[in-house]
Amino acid sequence: RFLPAMRPGQFFSHRTAAHLWGMPIPNESTILDVSVLYPRTPPRRPGIRGWRVGETLIRHIEGLPASPPAETWRMLAPLLPLRELVAAGDSLLPAARRVGLTGLDELAAVVDGGRGHRGAEVAADALALLRPGVATRPETLLRLLLIQSGLPEPAVAPSNLAVMGRYVFTPEIFDKIEQVEPGVGGEIQLTD
């Protein structure tokens, strides 16, 4: 609804860009986040939350201008609780049957570049908790809850469940199988 009114140099950012990139964040609002690069004036109109940001490359997703995935994640740091920021970050990293939109190195670079900005400490804390290979937001939230409760951090699962509850294995399973001692008759049994 806002795209036809967007001016050159305006792009979706923050929560709106997070949704465009597929990050699983809570959305309590229908307000669109639209940014401009400094020193331009952010848009001011009903239904739009205007932002002014420093240097960033503008990417396009499905034809829509948006802040890049790693920058978008950093923009969320002052807006989300730590656990939600970690879940959003995990969703950007490579996982079973998902190509990552960014990597830990790029996320570390944007955190480092954002030092001194609002949310910088939360972003640094979240970065330390990110894990490649996490498939879903609930998996991230459970992992964080277990850690917070003083339990050991669980390993990232090497597979996903299919619709009928059967496992859909990823190539990483072969590394796990090599570590399992064969049982009677040379069989290897996998349990969850």
C-alpha cells in the first residue's frame, strides 16, 4: 500500500524488513517501518514509522527495497527481547534444507559496526547465542530456556521431522552415524 508512494532512497527496514526476509518475530503492529539514509528526512505519514539510518546497502526482495538481512537484524536489537532477537538471528543462518541469508561473520561485522548505538549490547549478547543449523523459532526458544535453567546446551538437531512424524535426514546425519558403535549383528540404531 505504501510502495507507490515511496520516494527514491526510501526502503523497508526494522520489523517490516524482518518480515520480508522471513524472520520469525512477533508483530503487534500494522505500521510499516521505512528508512532513509542520513541526512535525508524520514517519511512522516499515518501508518508509517520513519527512520534515519547510517550507511547501508539497499537490497531488493520480491521487488521491494529493504535493508539487508544482517543490518535488519541489528536494527531489531533495541526493539526485541534478547530471546526473540536470537530466534530472528538463527533464522538467517544456514540450517537443514535452508540456505542462510547471512553468516555469523557478517552478523559480527554489523554488531561491531553498531557499537555505541542503541541496542548494541543486546546485539552483542544475542550474537554469542546464535547457532547455525537451528531449524525453527521454537527450537531456539527451547534451547535458550534450557540454558537459562542451568541445563547443558543441547546440540543442534541433524534432522527435521516430516509431516507424518518420520525423520527427514540431512547429510549431517552421516557424521553422527559414524560416531555410533554398531550393535549386535552390526546394526546401528538411531533414537531421538
